[in-house]
Amino acid sequence: MRIEEKLNWLQPVLVKQFKKTVQQKQLAHAYLFEGVSGTGKKEMSLWLAASLLCQESFDGLPCGNCQNCRRVFDHQHPDVIEIVPDGLSIKVEQVRNLKAEFSKSGVESSQKIFIVEDIEKMTTGASNSLLKFLEEPEGSAVAFLLTTAKNRVLPTILSRCQLVHFQSLTKKKLMTELETKGLSVNQASLLVQLTNSLEEALEMNGNEWFQEAKTIAWKWFSLITSRDNQSFIYVQTTIMPHFKDRDAHRMLIELILLAYRDVMMLQYNAFDVLAYKRYEKELNQIKTAYTGNKMIQSIEAILLSRKKLESNVNAQGVFEQLVLQLMK
């Protein structure tokens, strides 16, 4: 899928707005693109970069085929500087290099474009280092700052950028696209609850670890809801050997939370995509054993467990305590 086609699918309203902005040559010098992963923030940055560097633009829009466009989309153009976190944060040295680039003219033109992903992962000191450019841009430079957590971006950064919100894909739209890619409704129904990104959903579907993870999570859920004491032992024998790091622990909590959410939705006849569509019959049986209040208490216990994991509490202890709470 060409980048413009993808953007028209992901963000048709924003594409229309930015086309007008580009054609009128009214791009701001700094943008903050915010929205969940997979909503087209990076693609929009590259498309706008190409619009500034295209050799054969038509009506101000990038052709997508010239050497400059291809190099921008392939992340190989020397005048498009891309920065991503080095580990858990954007390091001071990265920002120093970026500041050095700010002072230079373009290698092949007078235009320079800076794309900084996960801007919320900059330290306070590193973020402050960007303020000089944002306050006093030098030459023909445009910055695109991308974030999935606007609330963690320094107010001083926010106030100096034009904020653009990228809408999430609807579950229905993502479901339809996954089905066109060959996934069954049962496969897609869980994935659309875990991500808004088509690429991430397809990657997860092809991941053997994830396939086993969702089977283990459902088995654990079945043991707990049937009040089977094996659910406690299952944590040590099966869960911990498979879910070995923090990201995996968070995934397990999400998978369990979605199962309980499905039960609650069926209790209240809520209209939405069931995550565990393939187990709808079992979910309907489980709901008869729970009152509405009990289900709410169960979900609250899971949410509290998620909060504990985020505080780096021992995962096995969290899961074992959760079992005891859910089986009360």
C-alpha cells in the first residue's frame, strides 16, 4: 500500500486538511502529532517531508515516485533527520546532535525536516534543549514531534507546536481490514481489542509466542471462573515460564481483563466486538455464575493488579494474589 493510500485509509480528514495546507505553503515550523500507535503519525510526517523535497510535485503535493520521494519514504534522505528513543529514553547526546543539525543548512536543499518519535520519552533537560529551535527556528526547518502520551510532554513544548490529533481506527474498520488480509473473525476479534494498528495486529497474529499466550490466558480464565484450585498452581507451572518479562506480564493482564470484559458485556447486552468471540458459548455460561457487582469487583481487582505491575511489584505474587481475589 502506497503511503498516501495508507494515509487516506487511516486519516482521510487530516490528509484533506494537510493537502490544502501544503498547496497554500502554510506548513507551520513545528507540529506535535499525538495519538495511539498505528494511526499514521510517522507516515504523515514522511509524506509532508516528501512534499517539501519532491522534485516533481504536482500542485504542491509529492509525486511519490521521484528520487527524493523514494529516499524520504525509505528513510535515506540526508535532509530528513529521524530520531527514536535509544532504549527507554531519548538521550542527551541525541539531542545535542539534533541541535547541531538545526544550525546547518540542508545537504541537498535549503530545507531540513526533523522527525522525533516518542517525544514524551525525552528527559526534561533534553526537552528544554529543543526549545531554542521551537522558539527561534533557523532557516527552512520543520519539526514533527510524535507522541502517544501527550500528557507526558512538557507544557513548554506543547505551547510551541501546532497540535494535531490522530484519530484511532474504529474496531469495525480494523476488523474489516484484517478479514481482507485472510484472518478469521475469531482471530481478528481479539486483536482489535489489543491494538489500533493494522501492522501490529498482523505481526501479533503471526507470532507463535502470542498464539500460545492467548491459549494460556483463556485456560487460566477458565480455571478461575470454574473455581478450580489448579488456577493458583497454574501461575507457577505454566504462566511464569511463558510470560517472562514486564511486557509479557502486561499482556497477560490485558488478555484476562478482556475475558472478564466480555462476560460483563454479555451480562448487560452491550453492543461491541467480543474479544473472545470463539468462546461466546462458554462466556454465556460463565455469566450466569456472576452478579453484576461481582463482575465489577473482579475487573477492579484486575485493574489493581495492572497498577501493581506498573510499580514493578513481583509478577508471580501479583498473579497469585489476583487468583485469590477472583475466586472469593
